[in-house]
Amino acid sequence: MARYQILKKGDPVLRREAKPVREVNKNIKTLMANMAETMYHANGVGLAAPQVGISKRVIVVDIGDGLLSLANPVIVNFEGKQNGPEGCLSVPGVVGNVVRADKIVMTALNENGDEVIINAEGFKARALQHELDHLNGVLFVDKATEIETEQRV
Ligand code: ZN
């Protein structure tokens, strides 16, 4: 496995709409594994392929309850609202409040290429919505209010 460099806000890849994965083949599995390693190393809870310069619809999320490696994620149902703080590995040192759906249902392909349905709520729903935004070229700072920049020494 290998780690990628995480691109920062300002890089054009982060603003591109990512391309669907045609098939979860060996390359996509390797991408997922390396993205997970990159996310864990950066102490993140989620990472999208555009953040490592690869414009494909692949995300990894682990909020502490197990790793999700997903291709072509689509949110098929939104319910309720939550407003809470968010940050991003591509926008270091910045936090802001973002309104998200409280509960979502997501369909995707897992690392074996099987179709999966994920029911998520609270922070996990937030993380999945944040990562899906990355696939559409959207950063949380586009939606956030009360943005604060932490002092970085
Ligand atoms: Zn992010």
C-alpha cells in the first residue's frame, strides 16, 4: 500500500466533477486501499479520490465504526436536518458550520464491486455527504457559515 499526497484548496482537480467508475477492478481496489491508508495517516474520517488528484467517483469513510470504501455513491433519500462543525483535509485549519441532512440512504458499489445500501445518520451521514460533495467539485467552505480559521504556527 502507498500513501497519496492530499491536494489543497486551489487545486483545479478539487473543482472538477469526478467520473463514474466503470468497474471495481484491481486498480480501483488499490486506489481504495491507498486512499484509506492516506485518510488514516492524516487522522481524517473521510477522503474522496479528487483530494488525491484522481477524478473518479470513489470515497472512503471511517468515523470509527469501520471502513467504507465506495464507488459511484448516490444518495437516494434525505431526511431531517443537522447543523454542525465540519473540516476538511484539503482545507487545513478551517472549520465551519454546515447544514446537512440528518439521515441519508446511499447506494454504491463496495470494494468487491457489490451493490450496497447504506443507512446513516448523524455524524456518519454528515461525513458521507461531505465526501459526495467532493465528487461534484464542492468544498464544505462553499456551504459553511461561521467559518473560523485556526491559528497555525
Ligand atoms: Zn473534505
